[in-house]
Amino acid sequence: MNEVKQVGIWLRVSTEDQVKGESLEVHEARARSYADSKGWNVAEVYRLEAVSGKRVIDHPESKRMLADIKRGHITGLIFSKLARLSRNNRELLEFAESFQAAGADLISLAESIDTSTPAGRMFYNMLAAMASWEREEIAARVQASVPIRAAMGRPMGGQAQYGYKWEDKKFVLVPEEAAVRKLMYELFLEHRRFRTVARILNERSYRTRHGAKWAGSTIERLMRDPTAMGQKRYNYTKQIAEGRAWVAKPESEWVHHPCEPIVTPELWHAVNDLLTEKKLSGVRVSRTAKTLFGGLARCQCGGKMYVPSNMHKYVCDRKECRRKIAIDTLEAIWESEIEAFASSPETADQQAARIKTAISETGLLITANESRTREIDRQIDSLLSLYQSKTLDEADFKKRYTPLREQMVALEAELPRLREQERKLTLAISRGADALHEARHIRDRYPLMDMAERRRIVETVVECLIVGDDEVTFEYLFDPKI
């Protein structure tokens, strides 16, 4: 009595196929019906859902199937049609060679292919070439439409940059992510190091969209992306080396389309000018100076101002500018600013407006924190379920659980700080009159303070100061402590 043939069923539908209403279940039912008609036993089913046929040979299910063929677990593979197996000519031939070496058969229902016969193998090779030609034709048509679709702001495929998402075919902001991305630019202007920005974000429990810790390279990539200032860039890269590498296209082929900005063009250019200068000079930027305005002083040209060890002046770090201002002059201007802040009724209105903006941004960071906390909760619950069902062993469970728990602890520590900051800012709105009173109090005590106490006051209330040719402009955080 002949042994019953053991076969596998190959099921693959792309995302586009699913949209058209095709499902794995329909293809599986047809394949099982065919196996039953031949008296074959279905030993395995290989499912590839929402997977493009351009490259499938490295997919885990493909590797499992080829391993089953090699060890003789199955001696035939049934699939709906040739293009369902793969749309890559080279992969199709690799599959055929593997099956032939193992003495196994490929069975395509639509094309009636059986590679156990010479005619079937010849027909298989012909159709494989046709499938590859069809894929290349589709790719050529898509490529030709790219500039037109880009100019219209249509989705081009791929994931939206951090801070944005595609919603109803529109490129829109994700407020929680946008707040974190804006914070990157602000932190970089202060610290001038990607790793420092990444460290601060990680310490404050902010994570990437996929829950990973921030890396300096990711920070740099996001800050160089012009999307953040409202210019989404399309058609600027292409794949080479069989789709494994990306290179930039000529700038003449790039297409820009407006979108909602996260930062102002001025902030984006200030940061990117620094990045360009840093790359060209190859000089590592020094740490924040231990002076009254170290890390806060900015030149009108956009450069950072610092105090060299052999000078008593703040100097712009841009070689083409090198603007200078004496330490004593800047501190005298600051004392005049305290006097003006203490006596000007207009300052209270400016303070209220800035605090409202700060409250809004802090609220977004709180929302991002709470959203990430809920997501980690869900992931931990899922891990516990897998562990309890013995799907995960103890070692694998600990490996996955530990980083999630560390993130949760950090988030739980950061949330009270954010809420306290929000509370203080909200309180400051109602303290407009008190703010002027406190300013007068500081004005009276300031001459008696030592350098450390003066620096604390500056860090508390000053966001940055801009040094120009004829004036110095202070921008305030307006913390309620002043």
C-alpha cells in the first residue's frame, strides 16, 4: 500500500490583497479541498499575512517551510498561484532548486503546475519570469508617480516621523510626541550634545514610539529632519543593493510639502546651523561654563556665547562672528533688567502668556507619560499571561519584564515632577501681582547675594538671553519662584 503524501499549504496575502477582500482562510479552504481530492494529508500550514511578495525567503515561515522540506516532513507544497509563493524571480528559482534537491513538489492551483514533471518545470520557469516582469512593471509605474504624489502631499508609504502620524490620508501632529520632539531642540541648544539630550530624555522617562530608550544618533536624525519646522520632504532617497541600502537622490529631485510645524523655523535653523558647524569643524563642544550666564547666553547670529579661560568677556563661538561682551557689562545690564522687571506692569502680562504656554506643553508631556504608562501596563499584563500559560520560561520572562519595569519606575518618578511643575505654573497665573512684589524683593537683596545664589536666581527665571550689537534681550521662564 502506497504511503500517504504529506504536504504543506502556503498562504500569503499582502495588505493590498486584504483590502480587496482576499483572506488566508479562502486560500486555505481551496488548498485543503485539492489535497483531499488527491488523497494527500495536510501536515503543515505556513501563514504569511500582510506580507509583500517582493522578498519572502527570509521570512520565519519561509525558513520553517524549507526546513520541513529538507528533513522530509513534507514532500509537497500547495499554493493558490505562483505569485502567492513569491513575486521575485530569483527567490522562485531558489525555492524550486530547494524542492528539487529534496525530491519535493511545488503545486500551483491556478497555473496547474506540478514540478515533478519536465513540462511542469519548464512552465514553472516561464511563469516565474513573467511574475518578475510584472513586479518590475509595477515598480516602474509607482516610481514614475512618486514626484506627482509627493507634490500633492499624498501618503508615500513608510512610517510617519516621530511627532506625526497619517490619519485619513492626512499628515497630522501627535501632540504628546510633538512636545517631546520640541524638547529635543531646546535641550540641544542648551547642552550641544546628542548623548546629553538622549540621557536627559531617558532620565525623564520619555521613550521612542516603540518604547526604546533614546540614542544620540536618533536625536540627530530627528533634529536634521525639516518636517519639524513644517516642511515634509519626499522623494529624496532611493534603495540600492537589492533593497538593503538607501542613498540620497540629487536635491533637484526632492519634493517639499508644507505640514504643521513642531518648532519655529528660527529654532530649527539655529540648531541645524550648529550641527553643520560642528560637523565641519570636527570640534567637540565644551560643557556649559560655570559663569552667571553660562549655557544661557546666545549671540544674535545664533551662536553660543561662552567665556574663554583667558578672557573676561563672553565670546560668540561662530568664527565668522566672534561678537564679544564684557562680563561686567552683561551683569550690569542684568541688574538693570531686574529693576525694570520689578517696576514694569507690562511684564506681568507677558509672564501670564508664557506661563499659559508652559502649562499647555507640560500637560502634553503628562499625557505622553500617562499614555506610555498604560502601554507598559498592557505589555506587562501580556507577559504575565504568556508566563502563566508556560509560553515563556522564567529566564525569557525576566529578560522581557526587567526593562519594562525599569521604564515604569522611571515614569512613576517623572510624573509627580511634571504634575508639580504644572501646579506651580497654574498657581503662577493667579500670582501676577505677587510676582512683581517678589521681583522687588530680589532687587533689594541682589547686591548682597554671592555668585552661587545669583546663578540660582538666573537659572530660575531666565530661559536665555540674546546679545546683539546695541542691546541684550532676556527671555524668561517666569517660574513662580521669582
